[in-house]
Amino acid sequence: METLNTLSQWLDHCERLHPKGIEMGLERVRAVAHRMSLKFSCPVITVAGTNGKGSTCAMLEAILMQSGYRVGLYTSPHLVRFEERCRLRGEPVRADDLLSHFQAVERARLGSDLRFLPGRPQDVRGEISLTYFEFTTLVFLSVMAQTQLDVVILEVGLGGRLDAVNIIDTDCAIITSIDLDHMEFLGPDRESIGREKAGIIRAGKPVVVSDPAPPQSVIKAARLLDADLWLLGPDFQFAGDKQQWGWSGRGKRHSGLAYPALRGANQLLNASGVLAALAALWDRLPVTAQAVRNGLALVELPGRFQIVPGQPTLVLDVAHNPHSVAALSENLDAMGFYPCTHAVFGAMADKDLEAMFARIGPLVDKWYFCDLASARAASAVDLQARYLTVPGHRDRAQLSAHADPQTALRAAVAVADPTDRIVVFGSFLTVGAILANGVPRLSGQHLAP
């Protein structure tokens, strides 16, 4: 086996292993996990959906930690550092602590330890090819399985049924909002996509659906498995005013709650699903009312409608599909009046860019399109050209193309007035590039006297 001594070397190795970046299916990753005897002895919560997964996971983690539980969280992708994908007891795992787990996955992938596991089915003997995501998911699952934890939270990367995290049987599934994204893998409509998301449901186990209008495919899948289905409306509800909000469901109630620290119009929906999941797991993971209050008040998640005070104001949001861009647009509307809105935008080429532009375009006065460090990304020049094809686009909007998000942001700051706002969105890579050196505090050009 090749000698690899650093995290970057291992990640480069993972990039080279498989001919495809994404290959749906669990046979290969499940076989390697079986070789590793990978399993958890604590409750597992799995979260799938198109949007709201990260916020849901963050709120779950915050509340459970406030209750004193030792929490492991796996999420993807990361914003700045690879290690952000896994947190143990609230702290990102250390890069050096991952190396032995990379080695363990590689040994299992190559079949080095088969002699210790007699009776192995013939079809999983020998070397097994893994994608980057499959390999690194196994690394983080191995880390958490070998750490003393009280609960593990797993965020699905793509879909659900065939995502690598689905090799772990969940004790409670959460399905957040479902919309059109990754249709080349998940299907052409919400019913098809919902069917894939529903693949994380397990027979007889709770499944919380926080989408207010879920596809029937999700409900059908839950009922076929005789799962304990929690639907928004029949099984749990929330309501609020300008000062506070409350939640109720199946004999449990939380009233007089402060709004979650995460900003955005959809966060009450996500928080409501979180409280339903905690209610469904109450017998195994009881939480106090004060833990709920503290967790929602203290939760943090960079890049989700993150408003950075400054002159001008900076808004960071990883919105990268029409549904999340629509939510971003509503949140920007609710911020009040700004003389000029500047948008730094970089995105993957396979996204529904026209629908994204059509939704947020009326709010943007100046666009700064940028290249991203990914072969899947659209170039800045292509983004600009595609914007111009959107029917009804703003003719007076100013457009420019830039080599990277940081260059684009500097260009926006150079012309922005202190009372303007700059919105950075389109991809995790776009926002991550801006946060690479910490959260920037902007100081724009002041008007000449």
C-alpha cells in the first residue's frame, strides 16, 4: 500500500481512485464497511432533503449538546477545511486524527484484512473501488464509531436511498424540504426525488417530514414500512408572532421560544422538524426545555443567510438551486431598503441557472460573476452569457466577470457605498472562498464630500 502521511496526500489519493466523481449505489461502500465491522452502539439520526439539511443538523447538535450528550455530526460539503465535515462534541475533528482511519478504510478497500474474516462472500473479495465521497464518508463513520458518543447525526450528501451514509440504519429519519435539484441522479420531478429521499426511512422507526407539502412518494414509503410518520400539521405544528414562537406535537409542547439564532424565513420550519424528531426519540434521548431554548439561541452555521455587519453589509449564503435562491430572495426582501445590491455569484454548470437568475435578478443591481476551483463549475464568462438569456432580465444591471470569488468581492467593495449590501451565493465553493481567511469585515468607499 502506498505510504501517505498527510491529509492532503490522502485526499489526492481518494480523488484518483474512481473513474466517476459520483456513482450511485451502496454495494461497494457497504462491502468495505462490512470488512471494517463498522457499526454504532448509540442512536443515529439521519437527515435528508433538498434544502434545510445543514440547519436541521446544526440545531439538533446544539440542543443535544446543551442537554449534555456527547454528539457526533457528519455533514457535507465543507466550506473551508475538509475537517469541518465531522464534529465530535462540538469541535471539528483534527486532521492528524483522521490519518489512521484513512489507512483503515484503505486496508479494507484493498482486502488486506480478509484473512481475519472467514466466510466472506466471493463477490466482495479483492480490491473495491470507491468514489471520493464514499471513501471519506467511511473515514468519518469510522472516526465516530470509535469515539464514545451518545448520539450520531448524519447528513445525506445526495438523495438518500443510494447515498453512502444510508449504509447505517437510522433510529430517526428527518426529511426536510424537497425540490428540484440533482435531477440527473434523482429523477425529473418531486415525486421521483421524494422517493429517493425516502430511502433513509427504516421499518418501524420514526420519520419526521418537515416539508409542509411533501410528495406522496414519501408518505407512501413511510406507510409501506409501517414507520412512525410525523407530518407537519397532523402530528406537529408551530406558530409565532414578532416576539416569540411555540411548538406542539403528540402531547408535548414548547411555548415562549425565542427565534433560532439562524436567520431566514425557513428556520422555524427546520426548527419545528428538529423538535418533532427529539419528541420522537424522547425515550432514548430526553432533552430539557432549557436545553431547547439554549440550543436554538446558540446555534451557529456559517454561510446560511449569514449577515456580516460592515460598510457595506455582507450577506453569505450557499443557496445553489432555485428553491434555496427563492428563500434567499425572500430573506433579502425582508432586510429592508439598500440603495444598491451587489451580487458575487459562482455556481456549478449543471444547476438550473436561468431559474435562479429569474428569481433573484430583480433584486440585484450589479453582478460580479466568478470562476470557481472545480471542473464542474461554470466559468464566469458563461455565467454572464447565461444571465443575458433570461427573459426579462434587468437591462440596466451591470455585469462583470472575475477569476475567483475573492477578486469579485474586492471589485464589489471598490465601488460599493457604505449603505449598500453585497450578497455572495451560488455554491459552497463561492462562500467558502470568501471565508477562507476568516469572516471579512467590509469597509467600502465613502461618497466624496
